Amino acid sequence: MVVMNSLALDAYLARCTSAILRGEVVPPWPADLSGDSRAAAARIGFHGIALLIAQAPGALDSWPEELARKLREQAGLQTFWEAGHRAAIARLLEALADAGITAVVTKGTALAYSAYADPAVRRRGDTDIFLPQADRGKVRRVLRACGFWEAGDTKALQESWQADSAIGLEPAVDIHWRINASAAVSRLLEAELRFDSTVPLEKLSPRARGVSPVDNLILTAINRSAHGQFGYFSDSDRIFESNRLVWAIDTHLLARSFGPDEWQTLTDRATRTGTTKLVSDSLAFAERALGTLVPPSITQALAAAPANPDLAAYLGSSSHLWRLKADLAACTSLGELGRVLRYVALPSDEFLQARFPEASGWPRPALHLRRWCEGAGKLLIGRS
């Protein structure tokens, strides 16, 4: 079986995406681009652009028949998923508001319902909800009353919850007690990002609020960098890539909406949070992939501003022990400190299964013991 050239495919998909965003005709399928349709469909799924392309008039007319069929299947599932997910998330957000809990939707879902004409086009697997200063017990009671149950790799500062839906899906939310799953990263961000400045997400729910576009661009840049460094799961595979086209589209749509005031605010907040390098990299990727227009003065200002060495060190470090020390130092209470330590010592079953897939049948205590022994070995040889 011939494997399709992924670099050539990525370049073609970027041209298609750029044309669609500008309302132009999608370029025809390249005659010299051939290979495994299944691998090509998987790559399109990785980029999260199936529905975007399928909705474009005539976009698939010149595509290989099997690949076009697979793409339409992806697009249909994406639309189907959005309907069930939206209903569950809207119900949850209304219940949180009724309980007097401030909830701020961030990243993908905030973008889907503010920057995208059709929220379903913004592919994602869950919704991120930031609950600043919320009572954990109260929030969990609301979640359970809305039909959610705790699931997934629950972290010290982040919990994953799922619910049933009327159409057979399991909508998922990531509940963030601080803005990032890392206490160290959260401390660097929370003093400067203005989460009291939110935008309405009326297409999602009458009382839904999302993080502001400027703050969301910064969060998107951090998310992109962290996924490239630490990896993320797509289906059952762990992927270490930061150049997904869906993230370029996010950045493009946000940048396209900015006027002089928003660009200046972005520059100021990126400078104060020390995220100028991450923001600059995201903007540069969107420029390369989609031709996103960034004012030269902004590019120069971001390049001239100093990056925060602590943030760069955290996101760039391969040392789990160093990052743990940074997170412990950034904890805001003894309870938070204990949760961070407990997660490190006794992570969830999902974490253990992902870490040791070949040992899925082992008892949980044996997996913990194996992990502790490996960690101790790394410390002894100076590779922590």
C-alpha cells in the first residue's frame, strides 16, 4: 500500500483552508498526490478540518472517491457530535448560573460559539470551563444533577466529567479550578489575564460567557506549545505536534477580528505574562499556513519583548521533577499542595493505562510500584 506524502498533503490542505476562509474556490486535488485514503483521512482528522472542507461548494468534486466518502463521514459525525454536546453543555452552564457559580468557557468551545459562523466546524473533544474561586463540592453537585459523572485522567487542578446524551454520545467537560492544569503556569497567567472581561456566547446558552478574544489567543498559543512539548491523545495515539490547522484557523479568525486596540492589548498582556514567544510563534504559524495578516509593528513589538524565563523553562523542560517543584511552589493553599502531591504519587487509572499500555492487565498497585521504581531509577542516574 502506498502511503500518501504527508508534507504534500498538509500543504494542499493548508491551501484549501486558506481559500475557504477567504471565500475563494478550493484548489482541485493535485494529480501527483496519491496513496492510502485511510491515512489521508486520518491526517485530515488530525487537522480537524473535515467539516470545513465538506461544507465548501464543490470542494470534494475532484477528490479521490474513497477519500471524499471518508471525509463526508467525518463531517457528518462532527455535526452529529455538536448537537448532543451543545445541549449538555448549555444545560450545565445554565445550572451553574442558577447556583450562583461564575463559569468562563475557554479555548475551543469559546471560539466555536464566538469566532466561527457554524460552531460545529470547530472540531474538539470536550469543553473547557474555568471556575475561578468556585466551591468544588457545590460545583460537583451541580455536575451530578446535570447527569455528569467524573471520568478520565483527573488532575490536581483539572477534572474531566462526562454525561449521556439523547443521541448516544458522551459529552465531556474539563473543569479547571485554575486557568491551567499546572499551578506554575496558572500563577504566571492569572495576575494579568482579565477573566472578568468576558464575551457572551448566546448561540451556546443565554447566560454562557466565554474568555475574551485577546485572552483566548494567548491561551491558544500556550495550548499549542504544550501539546507540542508534552503530547496529547487523538483516539488511542499520543501525538507530539503543534502545527494543527485547526489551531491556525483559531488564530486566524481571532487576528482577523482585531483592531488597533485589541492588537495593543494582546502585545501588552503577552509581554506581562511572558508569553510573547508563544504568541509570536502561533501568529507566525497562521501566517505561513493561511496567510493571516499581522501588523508588522505587532510582530516587531512581540519579538522585542522579553519572554518569561520561568514559563519558557517549564514548557521546555523534560524534567518531571523540576516541573513538580515549580508546581508545588505555585500552590495557593495546603489543600492544593496535597492534591498536587497525591496526583503525582497516585495518578488515575487512565494515566497508568496510557503510560503502560502493554501492562493493561496488571493490578493497579503493581502499576504504581512499577512507575515509582522507574522514577527512582531516573533520579539515581540523573535523568529526572
